[in-house]
Amino acid sequence: MMPAVFESHNCPVCLSPNETASHLLFDCPSKVKVWQGVIFEFLWPTTTITDIKEALLSLDFSDIWYSQVKGIRPYSILLITLFQIWLAHMRFVFDNIILVPEAILENIRSTVRQTVEEDQIHSLL
């Protein structure tokens, strides 16, 4: 259940003042670790978090064109990552489940694998 009032404007994860949407999804140190892991494992290594933010805000993914995983487009990886970060953050806030970047990355890997497998099955039908 959503609380009616949040007692602090600080990030509940790292306690940084004035939590913003950018901080929540990208700039919080634990989220930075997730994005760095995604870049290293799934995208072109020169991709930056700033590149990802710009692509998501503009919905122009032309600068993020390479995926190290066959069968999935980079924008799908970004959206999966965004969802998993959001989910982990909400679980931390509302269910007191510790936010662990490595666990988020494992959920991203699992979802990417599942997406690739489902797309392969659909292509066979």
C-alpha cells in the first residue's frame, strides 16, 4: 500500500538529498552499478549512462545500436533494465527488501534470456 506522505525527500537507498527521477533510475550509486554492468555485459562498452538517459528521454535509440546478445535489440535491454531497477527500488521502499545490484543484474539476465527464447519460439510458429 502506498503511503500518503513520504517523510523525507532523500533517496531511501543512499540518503542523497533531493531524490529526482534521474537519481532514482540512474544516478543513485547502486543504480550506477547496475547500468555499468548492463553496458559491460549487453551493450557496446563505450556506451555511457548519459547516452542511455538521452536515448530513453528522446525515444531515439539510433546511438545505442549494438547488443552483445543475439536475438534482442538494445532498446529492449534498456527497457528491461529500467523495469528491474524500478521494481527493486519499489521493493526496497515498500517491502524493505535490500537493493543489491548483482541481484538486479541477475534478474535482467534472466529476463533477457526469457525474451530471446520467447521471440525464437514465436519465429518458429
